[in-house]
Amino acid sequence: MMADYDVVIIGAGIAGASLAAEVAPHARVLVAEAEERPGYHSTGRSAAFWAESYGGPKVQPLTTASGPWLHSPPGGYGDRSFLAPRGALTLARAGEEPLLDAFEAEFAGTGVRMERWGRDRIAALLPGLAEDIVAAVYEPDCQDIDVGGLHQAFLSVARRGGAQIALKAPLEHAEYRGGQWHLVLGGQAVTATRLANAAGAWADPVATRCGVRPLGVQPYRRTVVQLRTRPAPVAHLPLTLGVRGDYYFKPEAGKLWLSPHDETPEDPGDTAPDEMDMAIAIDRFTQVVDWTIEAVEHRWAGQRSFAPDRLPVIGYAADNPAFFWFAGQGGFGIQTAPAAARLAATVLLGLTPDAMLSGVAGQMYNPARFG
């Protein structure tokens, strides 16, 4: 008997939505989302930016490949860009210059543009700069991403391609028999030829429910606070990060978004910011500039999910040829979404890789690497 769907995608965050947009023109697709709206968890809580260095040199090819698409999306996504200029500035204190050297060396030969800045140039952008901050690496090509607009665009394109999106449809039962998945999604029984796991923090539990060996995809809490400061951050302030990866901040509509770059392992769930993490973030910020914090206006947290080697997992499971992994996108899932989804659809459907993927060694992300 013919299955109801060619592909059921579990999860309607940025991973599931982008994959559905790529697959829908070629297959009958159902996207099953446990929550009452898509993107409720990590996607909807992201302070996303497109920075080629973010995630490291093995993630960078996906980010770089996604850049032109995000700037000028293909037909069907509207005549718009999902990017806006920002720039990124990675700061080093006295004695940390070798860390900047290593950071630059990681991306030598990749085409990622980096400039070395001295203290005077940094201080011109950051008044009240701490005396011990002496150098930085500036990435001029870093961009802000319109996360909400991008996510909704993927969902719209997926729907126009024929994909169905079921909300409040958690995966309650999964059994693979007779060459088909027999699923219960929010009380509704459906069948599918293939199942794609784009469940983010729930990727391992979804695999377990499907009788597939989990890969150790671990959710980590990430905290962000919105501050009202004096002086207010200038609109053109770059994304500013510590070279040790212990903070970042960026302007947002006259306010400052600040994170301690925390990674606290958690079970998958509706996470909340921790008071200690917020205090740590503010303390680290006050060690960068002497600005007055007038108010903490908002706070939130999301879960970033990483595979053990911190690379995406894209490909069929070794123990079930009808179970497809599209998980482990960490904090770089939005900036890599176009190329990662294109790669995933190519592997999932057995398509010929196109020019967008010419610089991407997709085998690097195959789940077979975990044995």
C-alpha cells in the first residue's frame, strides 16, 4: 500500500522548515510540530547573525555557501534580503594576542575576511573601553539575520510546494515495518516512506522512539539579556565577542543584547534564563566597557544542540536506511540553514549536488562518522 507521505519531517523550527522548503517540490511532505506554533523553542529565541567564523572552520563552508542565498534569495522568497550589515569584533586583553593569532590562522586560506585592529580603533567604537583590551580581529562581512522573516519564508515556500504542516502533533509512536513508517502524530495515524529528524533538542529522544540508536545530541542552555545602557550602543556597533568565547553583545533597536556565551547541559525542554548566568553576563560586560546599566529590560534562554564533535549531523542513520538525521546545528543553524537544507535534501532524495554545494564536503556531516 502506498504511504501517505514520502517524507515526514519531525520539527518545524528553522531546520525542519528549511528542509521542507527544499524537499516539497520533489516529494509529498508532512512537517509535524509538537508545539502550537513553529519555531517556539530555539529558532524563536535566537539573536542570530551570519558570521563565517562562528562554529569553527568545519562549519564555515556551510555558512559561506549560505551567504549569497541569504543576501539574494531565489524566486519564491520575495524580492528582499534576510541580511543587514553588522560586522564582528573579537576582542583580546593584554596577553591574549596569541589567541587572536590562532583564531586568524584557523581561517587562513578559507576566504573569510579578517582585519587586525589595535586599541585606538577599537576604542573609537567602544567608548569607556577597559585599559587591558589591546587588540581585536574584525570581520567586515558579518551580518544580522532576520530570523523571523527567514523562518516564515521557508514555511511559506514549503506550503506553496505542497507540504502540509501539522501543529500540536508530537511524535507519539513510530514503527518501521513493511518498508514504511507507521506513525502517530498528535493522535493522528499516518504512514511515510522516510522520516527526517529535525527535532533540535529532541533529536535523540525522537531517534529512540523510532528504534534508532541516538548519537549523543546534547541540548545546552544559552542565555541572553536585553539591557538599557548609558551610553546607548550606537546602531553601527559590531557584534562584539571575547576571544575566549566568554561573552558577546550587539545593539538591537537602541538597546544591548548580551550573552555570557553559556553552555549548560540540560534535558530538552522549555528552558528559562538562570539568574547566575545573567549576573555573569553583566559582570563580564562591565569588564569590557564602563557603561552604566540602567535596567535589565528582558531576558530569555534557548537550547542549542550539539553532536559530540560539535558538527551538524546530516544523513541517513546507519541502523535504519529510512531514518534521516538533520540535527546538531548548535548555534549556527540559522546562518547555515540554506546550504544545510540544500545538502540535506540532496542526500535525502538522492539528487545531484548543485553549485551551491561546490565548496561543501557533505560527507563530513554524515552520521556514519559516529560508528
